[in-house]
Amino acid sequence: MAVINEDAFKARIKSESLAPIYIILGDDGYLKKMYVEKLAKMTADKDDVFNYHRFGADCDLQEVYDAVSQLPMMADKKCVILCDYDFERCSKSDFDKLLSLAGEGIDTSLLIIWFDSLEIDPKKSSKFKKLVSAAEKCGGAAVGLNHRRAPELVKMLTDGAAKRGCKMESAAARYLVESAGEDINTLVNELEKLCSYLPKGEITKATVDYVCTKTPEASVYNLSKQIFARQSGEALKTLDELFFMRFEPMMILYAVSSPYVDMYRLYALKKSGADKKELSELFGYKGREFLIDRAAQNLRLFDFKRLSLSFSALLDADRQLKSFGASERIILEQLVIRLIYIIAKGEAVDKA
């Protein structure tokens, strides 16, 4: 039983004929929807009432089975989509029917079992493993579509700009990811705006600044990134932007603290001999393993003393923000400088 990734999936549907069944899961809703629609378009139009069928979580599996078994009308294939069927809670007879459906492998139909909002743990669910095994016996596949990493998003943007007749350098694409966040749907919308604003032109960082909307979440992420890079001027500028966007000071503090919490967890578990998988399971990083990778990269800047001093500065800022009469902006500005100084010098500002 194997769950293939996006790259392997793209290679398969490009070089081979469609399999009779695909099981689509993962933590990126945009990618799942995009590939389900792509598979469907390769077989039947969604307006084709004879050859396109979609069933929801409360469906009767017999109706799904009948739809898959019936011959297509004036077409080579028909498409049947089963979305968010909760096989973990269905009856044994219904689950057996689902296994039979997955393992049938009818050449004239494409069955897509799509887990859109229903979360699946492919490693722990014995029923899911049985479902995938049944699909594999007839040449089907389970596809895990998870959040793309920054380099993949940068390539998506540069390639997307080229397809729209524009040129976008990697630096500008990377800056867009940092400014607008890592949500693919948001990035595609921003890319459309950029290419409409500058048709057949070259998209630069300045263009991104002028056209695109910066999300508070991305700005907060940039703030942490600038602190770790010891870019005090840029960090204070980002902090000013967050206040302009009326971002709650406690939320800024929480967001700045989060990478430190990730680092401390990783530091403590490494000392105990635990691995990345154990950390993910223990602290709920499933689907967000990139945070562990990011923490490992940031941890190179720290020893235990620097971590300890940083937590002291964060706790002090927390106490001050919760007191009355203190200037929230000054507290956070001082925190930024203290955290950068600790990374650079390995000691607290008041000890210098």
C-alpha cells in the first residue's frame, strides 16, 4: 500500500492512460479540487448528465455502484466522484461494498474517491489501507496532495507567469510568497492581478509591492524571519505595517513566539533521542511538518543559553502587554531588538 505524491501523480497521468480509480487525499484543498476537476475533464464534462455523476457523504453506495457499472452514453468513459464518504463510521456491509467498488476496475468508468474536508490518517487507518489495496489491485492509485513548499510555489508562479505571457524572476516570485502567504489559491489570484496589470511585462519586487495585497499572517511570518536574519530595520518596518493593519499586539507576540516554541520542542526531543516523526505525533504537527523543518533550520542559530534568554524576553513582553498603561508598540519594538541582540551576541541587552 503506497500513497504517491503530486509529482509521481502528474507523471502517471501524463505518460499513461487513466487508471480506473483514484483516491484523492491530503491537506491542500486547492490542489485536491484542481486535480479532481482535471481528472473529470479528461473523461466527461460536468454538465453531461449521462456521463458525470457526483455523490456526497450521505449517498447510497448502491447508487454509486450502479453509476460506475453502467456504460457511458455516446462517450468512451464516464466519471463518477464520491466525495467525503466516511468509511470509518459506515456499516460493515457498506464498507465491503466500497471495497468491491474500489477493486472492480471497470474500464468504461473513472471512479474518484475524494476526501475533501474529511481528514484521513493513511498510516493509522486499517480501513484506508484495505481501500487502497483494493484500488491497487485493479491498477488504481491513492494520491496524497499536501501543501507545496516554497521552492515549488516559486516555480509554480514563474511558470504561471510565463504561460500568461509575462516574465517573473524567482526573486520576485519568492517575494510574493513571503508577502501573500503560501496558500495556492491566494497566490494564483495575486498572479492573475499582476499579469493583468502588466501584460507581457516583467514582474519585479516593486510590481508585487504596488499591486499585491500583503496578508497579516505573511507579514507576521516575515517578522520572525527578519528577526532570525538579524535585520532590525526590516523587522521594525514590518512591525509598523502590522500596527497599520490593526493586527492585535498579543497575536503578533503569539506569532513571534511560535517559532521559538517549535525550536524548543525540537531541541528537547533531540536531546532525548526522539525523531521528527515522534515530534509530529506528540505535538500535533501532522500536515504541518514543514514547521519542524523550519525549526531545525532556525535552531542552527541557537544554543541553550540563547533559547533561554529569548524565552525570558518573550515572557517579559507578555507580562508587559497584559499590564495597564504600557505602550504596546514600544513593548514589541523593544522585544524585536532584544531577540535580535540575543541571536547576535548570545546575551541579554541589559547584560551588555
